[in-house]
Amino acid sequence: MARVYIVEDDKDLQVLYKLYLSKIGHEIVGISYDGEEALIDLFCNYSANPPDIIILDHNMPNKTGLELLEDLQELNYNQKTKILLITAASNLQHQASELGVSKYIIKPLKLSNLDKMIRDVITDDSLDLELCT
């Protein structure tokens, strides 16, 4: 199972993702409220042992999901970590692809598909962005 880090400003979704993913066997290694908090936490606490997956909301206060990814790239953060970007915006695919996003998920997310998406990116080493609805 995967080591998952969640970046989501909606507290209800944080809890929902954590409970669901933990129940099916994934390890939740961290949760952040926004991109700024996640940048500090990931860089300071997870550089030596990064998560397998980051579930990343895009529209958050202080720093968006894509801004977080830009900062992580500048800091040469672990490139093996797979990113699942979750957003209501359908016009960010190109930028997301350039920043290494593995799955571009358009809200609303079917929670039942989340485990499959995680398993897919863990077993797939391709760099191609996949659009999911």
C-alpha cells in the first residue's frame, strides 16, 4: 500500500480522505491545510523519506497546488513522488503536466475511484498526465 500525504484546505475532505484511505490500507503520513504549510512540512520532514503519493487540491489559500509544485521543483524535491491533482478547473492540464502531475482529477471526485487511481500511479512509471473525471 502507498504512503500518502494530503494537501487540502477543506477539513471535511481531509477527514474523508484520511478515513477512507486508511481503512483500505494506505498510510497517511501527513496532512496540510494549504500549499504553504505543505511546502514547509514536506521539505523539512519528508525529504529523506518522501510519500509515495501527494493528493493535492489546487484552489487553496496562501499557495495553490500548482504554486506548491513549482516551489517543490525549484527545491529539487523528490521526483519519484506521484501527484494526484484534484480541481474543479479544467484549464490547468498543460501547466499540471509540465509540473509532473500524474493524474489530473476534475471534481467532483468519486471516492470509490481514489484507491484505483493511487494503485495505477504506483505501478505506472510513465510520465504522461492522465485526465480523470
